[in-house]
Amino acid sequence: MLQFILNNKEINTSLPPGMTLLDFIRYHKQLTGTKIGCREGDCGACTVLVGEIKNNELIYMSVTSCLMAIGNAQGKHIVTIEGINLEGLNAVQQAFSDEGATQCGFCTPGFIVSLTGYCMNNKTPSYEAAIDSVNGNICRCTGYKSIERAAAIVNEKIQERNSADPLQFAVSNNVIPAYFLGIKERLTKIPVANDVNSTASAKNLGGGTDLYVQQHDTMEQQAIHFLFDKPALKGIIQNGNFCEMGASATVTNIAESLIFQRHFKELKRYIKLVSSTQIRNMATVAGNFINASPIGDFTIFFLALDAKLRLSDADKKREMPLREFYKGYKQLNKKDSEIIDRISFELPGTNDLFNFEKVCKRTNLDIATVNTAIWLKINGDEIAQAGLSAGGVGPVPAFLEKSSSFLAGKRISTEIIKELISIVQSEITPISDARGTERYKRLLLSQLVKAHFIQLFPSLPLEKILIA
Amino acid sequence: MKNIDSYTHTRGESIYLDDIPLTAGTLFGAVYGSPVAHGKIIKLDLSEAEAMEEVVRVFTYKDIPGNNQIGGIVPDEPLLAEAEVHYDGMPVAFVVATSVEAAQAAVKKIKIEIEKLPVVTDPRVAQKNGSLLVPPRTFKLGDSKSAFLNCVHIIEGIAETNGQEHMYIETQGAYALPAENGALKVYSSTQGPTAVQRHMADVLGIGMHRLEIDVTRLGGGFGGKEDQATSWAIFCALATYHLKKPVKYCLHRMEDMRMTGKRNPYSSDFKIGLDADLKIMAYEAIFFQNGGAAADLSPAVLERTLFHCTNSYFVPNVTATAYSCRTNLPTNTAFRGFGGPQGMFVIEAAIAKAAEQLGVHASEIQQKNLIKTGEEFSYGQNVESEATECWTKAAGLYDIQKINNEIATFNSSNALHKKGMSFMPICFGISFTKILMNQARALVHVYTDGSVTISTGAVEMGQGVNTKMLQVAARIFSIDPARIKVNSTNTYRIANTSPTAASAAADLNGKAVQIACERILERIKEVAAEILKCGADCIAINGEKVSANADVTSLSWNELVMAAYLKRVNLSEHGHYATEGIYFDNTKEKGHPFAYHVYGTAITTVTVDCLRGTYEVDAVKIVHDFGTSMNPLVDKGQIEGGVVQGIGWMTMEEIVYDADGHLRSNALSTYKVPDIYSVPKVLDIHYLETVNDNPAIFRSKAVGEPPLMYGIGTFFALRNAIKAFKPHSDIGFSAPMTPEKLLMGLYNSKND
């Protein structure tokens, strides 16, 4: 039996925990304001808010309900557009109406939910953050300019919040109904994350952002081992020079982690290149590794950093470098019964350099055509040690071993970059597909390798590298 | 006035097809589409699917009581495949089951044996094979052949535009319910309820009068639900006809993308001739349109390509020929612009190529050749032109000198990034080019409490047509808009509708509403005259108050309406409107097909990251000819949305079919439409109020399609930025300009 709160109502259901939240909302609760656009997390029409208590604070995040199992709703507050509606229009709805930010209206509830979620969170408000909150919502009618104007109006209102409690402020400023103020208390009466339906043959499920895209038609009937909310799999901590992450750490957890922010100066730029707000709230790092996509953004990120995985099989645990985890296309170097439970890596030190690059058809909210990361340990004016990884250029997310060892002991120059690129080219085997031709992917990776050095060594002669 | 749906839209209370409460016993359908793009069906094995407990029945062409035919212009498209399949995803069977999941699961159990035939996806190959959907057409003005002899500069080339997925966020769908006496009520997410009704009647072999097609609204259409919505509605109706049970089918996104047609891709040859003053003296073009497996709307799309093949320019000698080519792709179809953008792209490519060879900026050639009032297009229509007006206004208002200087300064001081700009003038003809379609009807009822309902043939799909209909009635009656409701589009209330397309729905249906309201108003004014004892021509109604001889009386709208009812005056009217003065002679390819033209000019600036091959659109600054906009907020939305959709078509939206005709860009994860970060940073619109009289509703010119073509400017601005980095780049004229093409253009040139 699953228990959660849907809008203003406690839910007890024995429906299959693998059912998507979207199907539950629309077809079992007849709440039709949540729309179906793609069922793969790419349009945002089905966006809902998920509230849970973290550090004694009720926090709301937006998710695409098409990719979330109701099993992952256990003990949480699920908010649909109906749960936001007040007597008249709320402040977000009014801004949309005034600015003509709704045309056919099909995507609109998703936008309203996302932006209302922005009004409820406890981060410093800004116009940029307001826009970021709807970056996973696709609109085909408006061209977004009216949505930008509406978001600006909403943001101005939220700027007045100062140090007031976000939920309290949202309630008293016509953003959300008053029942939200009682939710925290009500949630404490519901147990969090029980491991329903766990059997030996159960499928391991994290945030679901890959599994529900690939197997949406079979997941509902599947026995599932829910990992997303396991306390043992949560958390990001620093241990000396090392960072240790629970396997269920999400992209959002990384983005908000002070440890990451301290050690990756450009973290914000990288994160913006990775999926959307809704997906980041659900997608786990271990899920990215296990999915074994040759272009998994965080796989490429952590390959460069030489991250180590801890595989656990009941009580048996062993460690494995991420660089040894991939045997072939979607083939993992692990037993079926093993799960990743922890990830650790050495944090880049003050003398280290790190960069991540990604290019796709659409700059944001897209899957990479090619992505690459680099980690350089610098000693004086020499590279002491290097890690270079690249995705989209072979059957597995690739650690470029020869290229990396070539760099060790080198002083960076245009010639070295040129030599490096020819080694890189010898290490990759891209194929032509919907994301690009083989020729393009080869050229693109060369360009992105140059981009690494242009980013990391601003004093190098830029134009020479460009035409190298 | 705000969009009348904005209240329910923002609250998630607007009802779309999938939100209609289900009637008990509703069954669910799913189509089994051919796994092969071309072949002969040897054997179709339904047994495993039929044996599934939840499956009620699997329908094939054998179950069609009438004609297995849904072709709109040419009867060349079966609803369900019989002996052959002509594209991947072509419907072969329709499964009906007690749940969506079961229907989808049953589809996977169907087996088919197909003898494969050669697959053609390239329109030029199809044309060589003589595989055309309709005979080719040629528009001619003057004598291009001899004019080329006198040209100083002659430039030839090839230009290509890929297709475009409509990506309405609401997928296609329908819900059919049985009614008594063999009638059916069918909810359909269609832009053309009458098309659904007509073809459904033909397939079922029953009269159109038994088919009530109802459309409340669409979650986006863009042309993709003009003809392409029909088959899903008929599948449901066919099953309901046999089973006497409600049947519903909403397509999964991947089914929709695989099985429905898109904007027609084109490959075209051009030849342009200029004199020493850069006047275009001659233009020849051959268009190879990729029509897909059946005609669908492609012949009409092709016609509009020819109409707009010289965009906003006067060219005295034109020969333009167009082939509609049969390929093994889903039937390509209407998409905002309807062939116009494809035609305009080619002449813009010709001008750009000429400019590059002559070492001038394309805008010099563009500006010199803008069409003037009284000059004619190749189809013989003399125009009232606003082209120069728009151009000059844009160049002045947005200070083109400054833009050019800023770009030059930026480019000379930046190695990694380059900027480029372009002008994109547009000229788009308003009217259905099939003359008979330029008619519409509206049913207006005034109720005894003074409230009003309107029904028209227009379908609301976000463009705000219902808001405009309501505005027309509110203005004619001079009453509070809150008293007026616009009803769903329904074939029992409004018969023989034209589809909501060609940007013409507000004009045609608006005029019909106007006519209906004026007639009712006339009758109730007579009643007022009787009450107030004066002539009917002395009566006016303003803000629900009746005036006689300009004096406000105590008689209110409410009282007057009730008085009229008591006097047994007809408070309902069915207005009919047909556009006057338009004609076209297909045998000569000459006439006056358009009620009027819409003009505008966009200046686009972009920045290219020359290291990564990525780009941003800095600004699109527009001067647009609105006539006199009757709803600036709605019209602004149409311009902004159209521009961004056009930019998507020209940049990131790339349809990929493999050689076997399988769609590779078959989901939102592989086909990208613009997101909020990818739109122009600045999008300025200047409302040019043009003084020439026009027959638009309240002189408010149609605004649906024209702005899409501003997006073409992005392609040419990007090209100019590439040239700023690499002057001799051999990058061709092949849209979309994906990051791939752009990077290849920056680095892989033959000339190096």
C-alpha cells in the first residue's frame, strides 16, 4: 500500500508502484489539467511538484510525472495544477493571462506548475532562476517571449519576499492555497520510502528518467526495487581530498552541493548543459552510469575524474574504477545482483584544471552529439597527470587512455594540442546516426578538445589553436 | 482583449480531446503500421492479437463498408493498406481493446510478411522515375529565356529545405460515440471537421448528415491537423460503426511522429539574372517537392510555392516549374506557410549567392527589387504593395547603419565569435488558393436574457480565432463580451466548413459572424424604433444602451431583446460570407487569387561560436503590416510564435529518414524544437498600420502564417557570420543550418 498526499487529499493506493504518476493523476484521479505531450520527459506538459521534508524543511521540486513511478511518491506531497488553483487566478496564472503567454493552452499547466514551484522554493529569487524553472517546458505556439514577460512579472513579486518563509509568502501573496501550510504536519504522519515489492528479480529503479523512457510500456507490471529514497544511497560528503556520493544523488543535488561548487568553478555552466530542471530533480548519477549511454553527461564528467564505484551485492561490496565499468555497448562489468551504492573521486585541487564541453542540436535540454571532460593536474608549467574522456564517439562512454597518458609531462603548446588531437582521433570510433555524421563527430571532438585548452589556458594564442 | 481561453488554460480546466469524460464501456484503439516503407503484403497474421483476452476486434480494409479512400485532393490514399504498403507506419490494421495498454500490446503481436520493393525518399529520384503525384505546373511571366540574354550577371545553384515536424504538443486523436439511427458523434482533434465528416461518410458508406463532428479546441495544429487528423477519427468511427461502442484513440508521440506527414521538404534549382544596376531581370526555378506516398495537400502546397516563388520582389521575367514527387514517406502536408516558405527560401538563396559573387550585401539586391503597387506577380495579380514601406521603416527604426557598424567592430575584434545579419522581407497572399474554399458560415443566437452564442466553422487551436469571433459580435452588438460565448465547432451547427487554414479563418468566419450579427441587429433596431417611435436608422446601441437620435434612452439591450422576442422577431441568424473579387484560371495560371497580401521586413542578427559551431540569435527586429490589428495582444503572439517556429525550421529542427524510409528523428529526444533558451534574445515588433483599404475583418490583416517566414532570415544571417569567419566557405543553401552543417561550413571547405 502506497501512501502520499495528492493536492489536498491523503492517498492510500494498492495500484502497481511502477505505474507512472501521470497515469495515476489523469486516469485514476481524473485530474486532467496535467497533460501528456511525449511521455519521455522532454516536453514538460505533465510537470507536477513533489514536496518532501528535508532537514525539517518542506521542499518542493518540479518533476515530469511521466517518468516518475508512484512508488517514488511514497510519503511525499504531489501537487498538480488543480492543487494550485485558487478562487480566481493565482499570481502566475494572472501574469500568463495578461501577457498572452498562453495560446493553445496545452503546455500551459506545465509552465504554471513549474513557475509556481519557483515561487515556493527557498533559493534567492532572480529572473534567471525564474526562467530556469521552466527550462524543461516546451511551448510550440508562443515563441516564449510572452512567457519571459510573464516570468519577469512573477519574479518581481517574489523579489519582495526578502527573508519571509517562501510558503507563507506564497500563501499570503495569492500564489498557492492556504492548505499548503498544513502539509508539513500531515506529511509527518506518513512513513517515507518503504521498499515495496522488493524481490530478487526486481528491477532497480532510481529516478526513472532513463528506464521510463526506454521501457514505459512494461514498467507498470514490473517488480521494482526502489532505490531513489534509500537514506543509505543519499548524500554528498567530503572526506579529505575525496568526495563521496550516494548512488541516488541527483543532478540537482550536485548542482546545489557546496562541495561541488567549491571545486568546480564553472559548475553552473556545466549543469545548464545537462537536461532540464525537472529531469535534474529526478536523474541520479548512478542511473546515468548504469544506463551506459555512450553520451551520458555525468558518465563523461566522472570518467575524466577517475571516479570509483562501490558495487554492493547484499553484504558483499567491492570497488571498481568507472573507467573499467564498460565492456561494450550497454554491457556492464558487474553482476546482475550488484548495485552501485557509492561513488567516490578525488576533488580537483587548487592547482588542478577541469572542464566539461557538450554540443548538441539544441544547446540546452538535448542529448549530446559529442561531450567531453578533461582533468589536468598541473605541476609548475607541466601537466603532471591528465584525464580526458569523450562521449558520442564510440559504443561506450570513453576514457581516452592514450590521449590522457600522452599529456602527462607535457607543456601545453599549439603543437602539443595538434598532436593530442591526432591521438584522440586514433582512439575513437564514432558512427553516423540521427545526432550527426561520423565526419562531424570527429571534427566536433577535435574542436571541443581545443575548447578545453582555450577555456583552461587563456594565455595561449587563441587564433593559432583555432586553425590547428 | 485577452485570449478568452486564458482563464481555463492557465488553470488546466480547458478541455482537449483526451480530457473528455469517458462514457462507460469505452474501448481503446491502436493502429498497426507497416514496418516496411514499400512492399507487397504477402501475409498478415492477426491471430495472436485477436486471441488476447482484452482485444475486442482487429479491423482491416476488409471491414470497410464504403470506400477505402481518404485522399482529399486526389483519391490516391487508402485508409488501410490492401495489397501494398507505401511508407513506414502506413496503417494496416486497427486494434480495439478494453484498455489502451492492451491495444498497444496487441499491436506488437501482429505479424506481417512483406515482399520488399525499392524505397525512394529523394524527390529528384522520384521525378526521374516519372513518379509524380499530379502533373507538373509552371507559372510564367514575360520571357525569362530571352531576358537572360540581356543579363549582366547570371547565377545558378541549388537550394534545399528539409521538412518540419508540427510538434503540436497535443498529439492526434479522436473519440467516437454511437448515436441512434446509425448516426455517430465523433470528437476529433482536427482543423477540418468537414473533411473528417466527408471522408468518414465515404468510408462508412453513410450520409454526412449522420455524422456529428465536434471540435472544442486543439492543443496546437499548425497545418498538421488539417488533413492528417482524418484517419484517426475514421478508425474510431469504423470501430464504433461495427461494435456500437464508444472507441477512443489518442496517439502516442512516437506513433504520431512516425505515421503522420510533415512540412514538404524541397530540393530546387535556381537561375537568377541581374542587370548592371542589380535589378533582377529574370528568374527561373524548378522545384522538386517531396510529397510522400500520396497527394494529401501537396498539390495545393506546391501551388503556393509557385505563387510565392519571387517572395516580395518584382521580377519581370519568371519561369517557375514545380514537381510534386511521390516518395515512400508518410504523406507530407500543410504546415504554416503551406509551400510559401519553401518557395521564398529559394529566391533568397539565389539573391544571397548573387550577392556573394558580386561582392555586395544581399540587402542591396533585395531592396532594389521590392515590388511596388501596380506591379504584378507571375500569376498575374497586380498588388497593393507595402513592401518598400516595411523595409524602409525597419531600416530606419532599427538603425541598420548602427547594426552594421556594431557587427563590423565585433567581428574585427573577436576571433572566436562572429556575428552576421540579414534582411528578410516577406509577402504572403491571403485567401485559399482554391477559390471555392473562400466561404464560411456563422450561426448567432441571441437569447431572451440578452446573452449570445456564436458557432462558426473556425477551429480554435491557440491562434485566438474564437477571441476574434467574440470581438466581432461584441463590437457589432456593442455589448459586454462576457455575455457572449463561442461554441465548439460542430458539423451539425455549421455545415460544409473550410478547414481552419491559410490564415483565413478569422477573415472568413469573422465576416460571417459580422453578417449574422448585423442582420439580427437590424431586426432588433426596428423593434427599438417601434418602441421609441422613430426611424430604425436613428437607433444606435452603445454599451448595451439604446439611443434614439443620439440621445441615450432608458431602453437597455436586455429589454430590447426581450421586446423583440415578444414580438416574435427572429433572434437567430446564419450568416454566410464568400470572398468577393478573387478568381484564378488554372489553364492559364493567371488570375487574382488573393484578397490581399501581407508584408513585412525582419532584420536578424546572430552570433556564431566558431570554435564549437553553435550559435545564438541575438535579435529579430520586425516591421509588420497589420492593416489595423483588431487584437494586438493576440497578433503579437502570432508574430512571436511564428518567428520562433520559422527559426526552428531553419536551425535545429532536422528530420532524419534513413535510406529504408524509417524515421530516425522519431521522438522529442531526437527531434528538437526551440526551447526557452534558444529563442532570440530580442524580438521587436513594430505595428505598421497600413492605410490601403483591405477586405480583412475590420481591416485587421491575417497574421497566422506570414511571420513564420521571418525565420528564414536566421539562415542567411548565420551564413553571413560563417562567411565572416571563413570568406571562402563552400557552405551551400541547405536548411536547416544545424550545428553540424555550420561547423562543417566553418572548417571543411573545398577551397582550402
